[in-house]
Amino acid sequence: MAVGCPSAICRVVRRSSSRLRAVSSTVVTMAWASAPQSERKPPVTLRWTTEFRSALVQEPLFGGAPVADPDRPFDPPPGYRPSGRPLPSVVVGEQLAEAWHLTRGSEINLITAVRDPATREYAGNNMRFVVAGTFRSSDNELDGQRIYMERGELRSFIGPARSFSQVLVKLKDYRRDHAAAQTDLERKLYDAGLIRREPVPGFTPNEVKTWEDFRRIVLGAIENERVLMAIMLSLVIVVAGFTVFAILSMMVTEKRRDVGILSALGATPGGVTVLFLMIAFWDWILGAIAGAVLGTWGAIEIDAIERWLSRVLHVQIFDRRVYLFDHIPSVVDPLAIALIVLGAFLCVIVFAAIPAWKAGRLHPLDALRYE
């Protein structure tokens, strides 16, 4: 089984208040993952950039076996009794473990291509490991591709050609600081000789990337789905507007005599028009409140609702083995809700204006002629 192993665990240990300002040999440390077994201590004050510990303590969803001690994930699994030299431990993604039927204590053989610094030729290198447990990051794609191991074992596996292969940086406020932090990193890394191309305004970097750059295809697909959903929602609102138009038109026809009486008693055309517009307005008020409340609640509880429906109907509506996530993510945007409610109001008023105007223009003699 050939598995690409990225660098072990990276942590940012020096940051400014909200974004990384400089890059040096002291910014990123691999000390905890590369220290000898007897010297390693669980991290207390530093935060995992990769949220590795959170993935270790997640409850298994596909029958995985978490590590015995999340603070010492690379300890040998309980009950491991090798006949010879103990194998180094690895932590496997839950989806990957399920695909290869791996359990805690399973022995695996990893193979990769390693470049010889002297001859500059590539040759295969393989090592045996024992599975200490599984992790679940809530990202099925990552869980199906990634294996974590101690940094010292990784260097033995891929060779000492470089001290690291990937550095992960986590910002406190990504939306606000990602562009400035990316620019700072590009400049500092180029000045330090760690990247090959000088940063140019408007140039998309190849080596310093945000998570959006890595997930550009997925995010593009999601954006297309959002556009399609917006089009579908607009059509639903237009259909609802036609329904209001039909109801008020029928009401004007049925209440022709009553409108005539009101006009004969002194009701102005504007007053009759406002009367029918108020009917549409109250329809909008009741529908908007009910729709906004139920829609917001449904969006927040969509995952629990899907699980309940799947149990009741005995049908897997959201197959967690197929999609990227092991749950249905949802984000409630108050601005989007306000725009939808406002759009519904404008649509109702426009479609209600025509029958209301006809009612206001109705002459009392014409309304009462056949009564």
C-alpha cells in the first residue's frame, strides 16, 4: 500500500496579535513530534495548527479505533506484543483504515520514492509500521488520504533531504488577515531563499497558498450550487407572487358588491386600493415570520433532521461515505435571510398592486348594477 505522508505535526509558536509577521527558524517547531519518546510531554499552552488532537478525540463514525492516549498518540497500541523489534507507530485516517480493513495493532508496509542526494536518482523505500489508532477530522477526503507519524520516523522513511515539507499557519481572523498574511509570508520566504519566485502583485503564488486555493474546485462547485439555489428560490417567490395575484383577483371579483357599497358610502379609490394591499401585506407578514423562523431552525438542525428522517424512512439521505464531510454543514447568514424576506415583500406588493388597483378603480354604479 503506497501512501503519501505529508510532514508530521506543525505548530505555530510565535505570532503577532492576529497574523504572522515574520518567518524564521524559530517560528515553526517540530520539537514535540521529533523528540525522543522519553522526553516528549503533552502540549499544554500551545495550540495545534492542524487540530490534530481534536481529530484524535473525535468519536468514530465508521468503526475506527482511537488511540489509547491522545496526548501520546504514537505510543505502541495496548496489547501490542511484537515477536521481534517493535515497529514504529502511526495514526491512520478513519476512512483510510476502513478502506484497508485496518484496526489498532495492524501492521502495514508503506512504500515511497526517495531521491538519492549523491546520484540524484529515485529509488523505492519501504518501512513497516504498526497502527496505534485512527483519527477523524470531519473531512472524509483528508481522513481517506492521510497518515501521521513521528517526525523522526518520517525522516528515516523519506530521507534527511529536507527538515520539513509543509508548514501550516492558522490565523485568528482569516477573513480579515489572510491576504496580508499571505503577502508577508511570500516576501519573508523569498528573502530567506525558501521559495523560488519573487512575489509580484496580481500573481497567484504556487508555494504559499490559502486553504481556498487548495479547495478551489470544491468551492467553485459549491458556489455554482448556491447560484442555482438562488435561481430556484427566485422562481418559488415568483410563483408565490402569482398565487397572491390569483387570490386577490378572485377576492375582488367575489367582493364586487361590497366594494361598490364602500365606494357609495364615501370610500375613496385610494382607500379601497390600500385595503386590498393590506390583505397582501398581512399575508406577507405571517408567511415571512413563519418561513424565516422555520427556515433558520431547519438550517441549524439540518444534520439532526436528516439523521431522524433516515432512521424513520430507513433510507440514507446524506451518505457520509460519499461526501466530503461526515455531517451536513450549515451557515445561517442574517443578511441573506433579510434579503430573501425583503424580496418576498417586494414580489407580494408588485403582484398585489394590480388587483388592488382594479378594485380601487371600480365605479359604484358598475359594481351595484346587477345587485
